[in-house]
Amino acid sequence: VQLQASGGGLVQAGDSLRLSCAASERTFNGYKMGWFRQAPGKAREFVATISWSGSTTYYADSVKGRFTISRDNAKNTVYLHMNNLKLMDTAVYLCAAGTDTTMYYWGKGTQVTVSS
């Protein structure tokens, strides 16, 4: 397994959760890392990305101000800190590794369910 996401679960609206994605060195070193999500019956959508150095991050408008992406290159791990979770955040969250134009490696994802 090259990318393994974890940390999902069932939470209530307004709660916080931290997702982790552990990667093999080959699928982490030098790559931009990203989080995406896919809700039932919907297309996969972009959530956030972070550059190799960690200096550049991008967020979907829907999560801006609530989610924070970070990475620990010494641990080959990328994180997604999610605050003030909403019902609309319910989805399978997947991590990916790639470049500015293409995500080459994908993990299997972790389920996040937000209840009211």
C-alpha cells in the first residue's frame, strides 16, 4: 500500500476531526499532496493540496477557513485538520500524491460521516 488514509469516523455537526495519510517514501518525497472527497452519488471533488515544502496550500471554497492541510515530511505523512464539520462534509476522503497537473497515486480513503 502506497497511501493509507485514516482518522475518519462518525461525528456531530460542529465537531473536529483530523485525518492522516501515511505514504511510502516513494510516493511522498518531492510530491504535492492532496485531499479529495467523494460523497455517495457525487463526483470526486478537490478539498485541499499542499506543496512539497509545505509553503503553498490551496483549499476548496467550501472548506476554506474550516480545514487545514499540513504535512510532516520526516514521517511521510499528510494531515487534514477539519473543524466545524457540517453535514455536507460527509464523504469518503482520499489522499493523493502528484504534481501541479496530475495526481499519480491515490489511497483508498477513509469515511467521514457528520450527523446533526
